Amino acid sequence: MAFELPDLPYAYDALEPHIDARTMEIHHTKHHNGYTTKLNGAIEGTSLANLSIEDILKNLDMSNTAVRNNGGGYYNHCLFWEVMSPDGGGEPGGEIGAAISESFGTFGSFREKFSSAAATRFGSGWAWLCVQPGGKLEICSTANQDNPIMPDTGCGGFPILGLDVWEHAYYLNYQNRRPDYISSFFNILNWQKVGDLYLANQ
């Protein structure tokens, strides 16, 4: 069964001024759509064709670059859209807020470490917040479209928050000012979704 490009849970202009409508439209209809189409082409007629995206990625032969790049691109963006919201921002409460305090000391410390992971990722890639069995949280980053679900990325656990730091995610509005884009992301971060993923995957 072929994968489909998901609809965004908000309008293209809903995240302005933090992410502009044109960037969102291009990112969704061109980049994510391209990963979806190429993933379907890469798995068609193979043993991967009837698996979930999670099962494809966690058992992936990392030398299969077509599935690695496009499967990662498909999965990563599906998560990315969901962890943003026009009603987002602020500091998280509930169990995810408590877990952040337990794992990083303070929300400010978490924000600093996550921002650093995103800012210092050389070239293209992602910053992640992952939950380990038992509820411990960890921050890491991966190159290109790799993610923590894949084997041997140096980034374990289950991803509950991901930030895209490919230039196509921010360049129209921020040019080379990646730190400004990272800072703005916290104004639209959907802590309700992150918290739901934390509870479902610890």
C-alpha cells in the first residue's frame, strides 16, 4: 500500500511570522511530496511494500540509500508538521514538563541544549528530542534525513520532537540565520502533541 502525503493540520500561513506561508507551501508540496513519491517508487515490488514506515526504518539496510533518504524524509516531515501549531509555544506542563525538568534540570537548560544540537548540525539534518524506555529524555541530531528510528545513527530512543534544519525549511525568511529560525520554532512548538507522543512511547 502506497504512502500518501498527509494534509497539514493548519493553513500554510498559520505559523507566520515564525515560518512564512511560501516556505510552508514549498516545503510541504514540493519537498515532502517528493520524498513520498520517491519512497513509494523505491519500495514498489519489494518486501518493504506492505510494512509501516516505522517497521521499514527500524530494520533498514542503511546501504539502501533510496529508502534511507526518502523513507527518512517522509517520516521526519510527518512528525515535523505535527509538533508545530499556531497555538504552540510557552513551557510544557504535565508529564512531559516534569520529564524535561528531570532530564535537563530546567526548561531553559533543555532549550539551550536542543538549540545547540540544531545550530551545530553541520550542513543539512535534524535535531531530536527522544524518549528512552522508562521515560528518560535525550537530545541528539542526525545528518540529512536520518532519524533515531534507523539503526546506527548514533541517536537512540523514540523521536517525539524533531526540528528540520535543512536550508529549505527556513532560507526564504531567515537566509543564513539558522539560530533565529531555531529561536522562532519555540514560539510554535506544539507541546500537547509532544506530550502525547511521550506518554505513548516511553
